[in-house]
Amino acid sequence: QVQLVESGGGLVQAGGSMRISCATSGRASNSLGMGWFRQAPGKEREFVGYSSWIGGTFYADSAKERFTISRDNAKNTLYLQMNSLKPEDTAVYYCAARPTWKTGSYFSETEYEYWGQGTQVTVSS
């Protein structure tokens, strides 16, 4: 069973940076496609970015140029580096994982079989 645990959230001022992490256990992270999603208060959960198991990364328009996804496979950890943060980035951030045989739309929640509990990121204005 794959388990995902996010960490690193908190409070940051607008314009600041934050890095959140997602530790994977139960399966090597390099055998999983992994995504970041977020859910702001009163809104539906939305796609942020995706890291394929072969190394490609893809981002939502809202994250391009500001967010970067990386992996440390030796630590089985996925990262989301967020720069130039805005108040509208305030949300609970979730990491999610899907097995490599799933090749559907990486921005769709239904593609993912495993989810973390989420970490709160709050950006103050």
C-alpha cells in the first residue's frame, strides 16, 4: 500500500517562497506518476502540476513560471517549490500518485489512486 505524507506548509507573505514535500512509502517513488493538487476554501480541488515517472513535468497555467516540481528518488520524496506566492495560492495542497500503467489525463483527479492528507499553505497579503 502506498502512503503519501505532505509536509512543509505554513504561513508566508505575498511574494515569498515556500517548498512543500511529499514523502512516499510502500513503493519507490520512481515507479509512480505523481501530482500536486490544491483546494482553496469554498472551491473545488484543482490540478497544480505533475511529475511523470520518466521525468517530465507539467504545470497548470496558474503554476507555470512560479512553481517547480522535483523529485529526490533516493529519498522517495516529491517537492513543490513555490515562488512569488500570491494570496490566491492559499489552499490545502495535496500530493497524489498513480501507477505507471495509468496513462490518462494527469490533470484529472480520477487518475490517481493514492492521496496524502494535505498541507495548508497560507499566503498573507
